Amino acid sequence: MADVDPNRKNKAPRPLSDGEKLRLEEFIESIHYSARSAHIPESHISDQVADRLARYSDDHYEYRHVQLPKNMLKAIPKDYHDPQKGTLKLLWEEEWRALGITQVRCYWLPHRT
């Protein structure tokens, strides 16, 4: 993740107001998380899938895709969005947790050699 553009991130975490949190609450159960590759037995992983999974892990972390409901994206404050990319900015942990995204802090070492 060394090539991350720091300009795609707020300079400091921007907390949500109570009203913003309330507007987002209804969407939390609809957030979709990709499967955790660590729970897939190696014998069930094709070379193609292994290559894709490898792009989302390194020697210390496992990265996951999170899909937010379209209506939730409309309720997220505008300063969380990157108008040049048409996507959300890179969010600080405090920001994405405030949105209701919950991921376990886990350190992961790949089983493949």
C-alpha cells in the first residue's frame, strides 16, 4: 500500500455528527464484506483465485472489499467523497468505523509458500 496518494484522504479524521450517524444507521445491516481468504482451505483455491487473493494480502495484513449500499453512499457526508475520482476518499479508521464498517483487526501470515 506504499503507493497511496495522501491527497485522497482527509488531513485528519473528520468525525460524524449525531445526525449523520442516525442517517447512516439504517444501512449498517446491508453492508457487504468479501470473504476472508484465511478461511478458505488451500485445496479449494484455484491458481486464478489465489492470484486475486494475493493482491489483497501482504506479510502482515489481509485486505477485504467492502460494498456499501448505493443509498448509503448518498447519505455519507460530501467531505468523505473524492469528487475527482467519483468515489469515497481513503478513510481513516475512525471514519470508516463511524460509518458502521466493522472489520476485525487481524494480522495474517499467508499459508502459501
